Amino acid sequence: DTGVSQDPRHKITKRGQNVTFRCDPISEHNRLYWYRQTLGQGPEFLTYFQNEAQLEKSRLLSDRFSAERPKGSFSTLEIQRTEQGDSAMYLCASSLPGQGSYNEQFFGPGTRLTVL
Amino acid sequence: GENVEQHPSTLSVQEGDSAVIKCTYSDSASNYFPWYKQELGKRPQLIIDIRSNVGEKKDQRIAVTLNKTAKHFSLHITETQPEDSAVYFCAAPTGRDDKIIFGKGTRLHILP
């Protein structure tokens, strides 16, 4: 499968614990996005990278959330001191560079986080 | 701030009839408008998109129309089939960067 992959697919954790998710984009895509999706809602933008540079982070994102893409390939999203409100599906997407226009974002299968 | 409004939130149509989903956006600089389909338990997938230099685009049973003056765009599905049942999301970018804002989604039910 040459699509976007995410690991793990499911994560159950206790409140207060730290969790880390991984996303592997399509190999030639240099843009990578993280979204959060709760039931009945559309994907909510969290942050995005072009190569290893993090270009924007949502104002809604608390300081407990951090994302990295150290070599411009895979990315990790870490949530520290998880809260029950963090329970959601975390989606990763990748795309080719836009260069003034936009290209299709390809989504991964998501990581479903449950905070007990 | 940037906003994308989508309606209706739920839509039921008889198999074979047409379905229309509408979205409005706030950023007048937006110039790309994708529509994604998300089946239950699966990832969102692009089904059609339109750029602001055209007013309509069609792909078999699916069409999208864009009215830049009114800042709204619509998805039209004709001759609906059971496999069209899913949640559909519209989206639009901010004018400044590649951040895409999604609508809240429309759950489409195709009735037999």
C-alpha cells in the first residue's frame, strides 16, 4: 500500500498520560497535515508542514500538543497530559506542493484516541 | 476568522433522485473548493474539486457549481445510488496559506 499510513490505529490511555502518533505520508508528498475529527464533525485543522518546516499551528491547539517532522518524511504528533476532551480521531494527510495553487490531500486511516 | 458553513446536516433522498449540498465560505481570496466523501469507518476521499477560474465542473453523476460573488458552492449528485450513502464534506482554503477549513459535513441517506 503506497498511501498515507498512520500508527497506531487505536490508542486507549488514561487521563494524564502522554501519547505519540506517527504518520507516514506518500513518499513524494512534501506537505503533511494533521487534523482532529470528532463524531459528527468535519476534520479540524491542527497543524501542517512543508518538508521539515512547521508552517502553521491552529490557535485552538493547546501547548500540550506538539508535532515534528524531523527529516521531512514521517511526522509525529504528541499529546502530553491527555484529557478526556482529547478523545477523537486524529487524521494525517499529505499532498504535493501547491506553489500558488492547491493539490488534493490524501488522508490516512487515522488514529482513534480514547482517553479514560 | 475563516469559516465554511455547510447545509443541510442530514439529507435523505429516494434512490434515483438528485441530492444537493450547499456550502458558503468567508474568505474572498479562496480559490480552490474540494468535496470529500467519508464512508462509515473510513478515511475522507476527494470526489471532486473546482478552482475559482471555472463556474461548474462535472464528473459523471457528480457536479460542483461555484458562485464566487455570493461565496457559495454546491455539490450535485444525480441518479443517486445506495453506495452514495456517506458523509460529504466541503472545504475551502484560507487565502493566505494552504490551511483547508472543512464544513461540518452532510450525512446523505439514500432510501430504497
